[in-house]
Amino acid sequence: MSEAETFELYDLRVTVVSIEGRSVCGLQVGDYFELTESSRVRIPDGKHFCLYALQSVIPLLTPRQRVLDANDWLEQDTLVACPDPEERLIMQIERIGRRTLRTSDLT
């Protein structure tokens, strides 16, 4: 497999790190989901993740999967707020691994 046929992405974990208001959706500090293998969302058995919290973090996942310049704001900022003002729920995006993928395996 040539280098031109492969690329690297980070696997990510998004974790609830604080809730300053009332958790309307039932999430708790420490709840998380993982994004692995480019597009696979994994939530621990018996857990859930709020759709509205998820939608607020989705636009930031694709760039965080990639290697960024050290001065890029997305490289430095890892916190994301849920859009529900009553919850004041904050999530953190962290890189948990790096994998090499084949271009031909993805669309």
C-alpha cells in the first residue's frame, strides 16, 4: 500500500466536563461518546448522548480528526457548549488515538 493511498485520522472522545445548570437531557459529568475509524460513533452500553448536545459538537469533529497547525484555534480550543442555555453543559473533545486509513475503503 503506497503512502498516496493512505491518510491518518485521530479517534476522538467527547466528554461532558461540566454542567452548571439543570441537566434537562439527563447527561451527567463524565458521560461521553467516541468517534473512531473516521465515522463510527460509539456510546457505552446503557448510556445515551443528547441529540442537541451532539449537534453542537459535530461541526468540530472533522477538523479535530486531522493534524492541524499548532497555531490553529481548533488545535488549541477543545471545549464546546450545548445550545440549551438552561443546562450550561460543557463538553471537551480529546484525541484518544491515531490510525491510518485507506482512501479506497471510504467514500
